[in-house]
Amino acid sequence: MDAVGVAYDLIKEVLRDEKLSTTQIEFRLQKEFSYHCPDSIAKTLQKLKVKNLIENKTQNGEIIWYLP
């Protein structure tokens, strides 16, 4: 499994039924799994969005991520 696939599996666990900001996702990945994306978290999330694995919206100037 490539780095994006590993990140996706962990991000799915973090998001579950929640909608979180980029910063919140990064914090939870570190806290819950001691995981740091090899690429920046923003780039990783964008790659997952392009593959239609996650979705986002802008709310109060922040990007909020969630599972479809």
C-alpha cells in the first residue's frame, strides 16, 4: 500500500462520522496514531479529494473535511 493509502485508512478512522478542519485532522493523526503525513496533510487531503475518497467545504474561512 502506498503512503496515500496508509494515510487514507488513518484519516477514515479520524473522521468517522465527523467533519473536521485540516488542523484538527493533523492533530488527531498525531495524537491517536503518532502519524505524520510524509507529504503535507493539506496535499494528502487534496489527493484523496481528487480520488473522491473524501469531500470538503469551506466554513468560516476554514476547510472542513468529511467522508462522502
